[in-house]
Amino acid sequence: DIKFQGTVVSGLASAPSWLSYSADFKYVYATLEYANRVQAYEVNPNTGALRLINSVPSMGGSPCFISVDPLNRFLLVANYFSGNMTVLRIDSATGALMPTQQVLSHTPAASSHLHAAVIQNKYATVMDKGLDTISQYLLSDTGIASTDPVNVINAPAGTGSTHIKFHP
């Protein structure tokens, strides 16, 4: 169980739009939608307080969602306004975010608005509210294995899927 007491955040920029924990709950990652950045924090196991580790560019406009690989090797960032997904490596020893590994753009970019990029097993499922699509990409040990989706579901125009949850 996670219990927050007193001051829990040190160095958190204002208005993070999404938070995701690492699988071991040692780290939490935040999207800063208005700064186009992603931040990594270490979680104090005794107090739950967060300590800023580092901050890196999201490589897109308005990052709005993060999904952390279950083995803490990398994370996916959905960038809403630029319609792209960024893969950032995670330093396994420190939880720090490493330089951008991949940037995958949906086309046409002017219409694309990624809302979520969810890791489930060996796939990344990407919700594109602007294109009204749900796309799946094959993952590798380091991120996206191919820039071509293995599955695409075209939703009715204007329905714009935003989130998805998988049953274990």
C-alpha cells in the first residue's frame, strides 16, 4: 500500500498530466504537458516522498501519458499535439531517464493526437484520438521493434479512443 504523508514531492513541476510508477514502485515518472518534458523521481520507501532524479525532453508536443515497461527497461510517452510516441530508456541502477531512443510518428501528423501508449506483454497499444485508431506495435527488449503496426483498429469517425485497460 502507498500512503502519502506530509510533503511528498520535491522538485515536481506544476501540473503534471500523468504519473506512472515503475513495476517495483521505486520510481515514478511524470509528464509535464506544458513544458514538453518527462521527469523521473525516486520514491523514499519510508516516507513516500519523491526526489527529482532528472528531466528530459518528451520529443513531442504535450506529453499526456506514460507507460513503463514491466522490467523497467524503458517507457513510452504519448505526445498529444505532435501525434508521436517517444521511447525513453531507463537506467536500471538509478531510475534516471536516458536520451531518447526512438520517436515514432503517426500520419497524417496534423490530424494525429496520441492520447495513450500502453504496454501489455510484447505489444504497445496506441490510442490516437485524432485519427480514430487503436494501433498495436511489437515491442523488443529496447522499445519498438518495428515502425509498422501489427494491428490497426479504425474506429468510427469522431469517436476518438482515449484509454484502454487490459485484463490480466
